[in-house]
Amino acid sequence: PTLAAWAAGQAWLADAGAVLLAHGCPADADATHIRRAHLRAGFAVHLAHVTALRHGLAARPVGSWQQADLGAALGAAPGRDWVVHALALGTHHADEESST
């Protein structure tokens, strides 16, 4: 439920077999560091997506992260580990995935 709320209410996440979370940097980092961390996280999720599809796993990128403070949710200091990209991995073969 927390992931769905952070991902703009995308309740379908509860049906995923797994969710790979890529996090950015602390909220107080400089603009260059934030940009670099977000781009690297996005690239890592892209590579995971391509790899999953090559292995026949259903996979779908997840966007629209809102106040997704993973570190604080796990008991760490707030504002340090923001979810910025993610990949939902299903339990079905990609060809079995519904297009709706």
C-alpha cells in the first residue's frame, strides 16, 4: 500500500511479483548531484527492464513517485533516500501479460 500511495495511487503494484526501487540522493544535495543520481537511477532501471524482458519476465517501469522517502519509511533519517525510479516485475511470462 505504501508503494502504491507513493506512486500516485498505482494499486496494480500490489500484484507485482517484485518491485525494484532505484533511489536518488539526499534532498539537500546540489543540483548537479541530484541530476546525476536521478539519471543513473533511471539508467539502472532501464537496464534491469531490458534484462528482465530478455529473460521472458513481465516488467513495467513505474513513474510518478511522490514523497517516496524510502529511508524514513525504513527508520533512517528523513530526506536521504528518495525513490526516483522503479521497475515492477511480474510472475508471468511477458507474452502472457495483459495489454489492458
